[in-house]
Amino acid sequence: MIALVATAAGDFAVDLETEEVEAWPGDVAAAASGSTIVAVVHTKPPLVVSHDAGTTWRASGRGLPPGVAVAVGDDPDVVVYAARNRLYLSRDGGLFWHALAVELPEIRAISIDSS
């Protein structure tokens, strides 16, 4: 399991089993549901996804603009990604993305209300 940590000196990935620390490219914004974790990173593509509680990761979001926030629904296949003023929706765990038509003021955080 990996902890993504934002610090004043930069961002780091910490392996919670071995306690190894690696530099992480970019600010940390992450969300989880069950064993699915999605993290926004400042690389291309702008997301990394784990479906096994952080044991393994894969890049996601090719073609998406840089992001600021992410949210995962109670159904871990539902992921919402926020760029500066636009939302993108995935209904398949981050494999494919759909841009929502609405444009918002500058986005800082998002969450999903499943009620």
C-alpha cells in the first residue's frame, strides 16, 4: 500500500510496508472507494489509478488537461475529474472519459453525493 504525501518540500510516495520514499511528480489530490484509488498528478497523463488499494498503479486520462481534483463514487467505476473549470466523467473506472458541457468558475475541490 502506498501513501501519497504532499509536503512543503514537495510530494512523495511512501510504501507503507517497506517505508521506502520516492519523489512523486506533482501535487497530490486523491480519492478512493473500496480498493480503488485515483490520484491527480502533474504529469501526462494526469491521473494514476489503483484497483488493488495502492499495490499497483496505471496511468489514466490520456488527452485530459491538467487537473486539480478527483472524486470516486460509491460505485468505484464512477470517477469525476476536475480540470480548471470543466468536469470529466468516467463510468468505467477511468478507462474512458467524457467532458461535461458545463463550464464552471475555477474548481478547487469536488466530491460525489450518492444520495
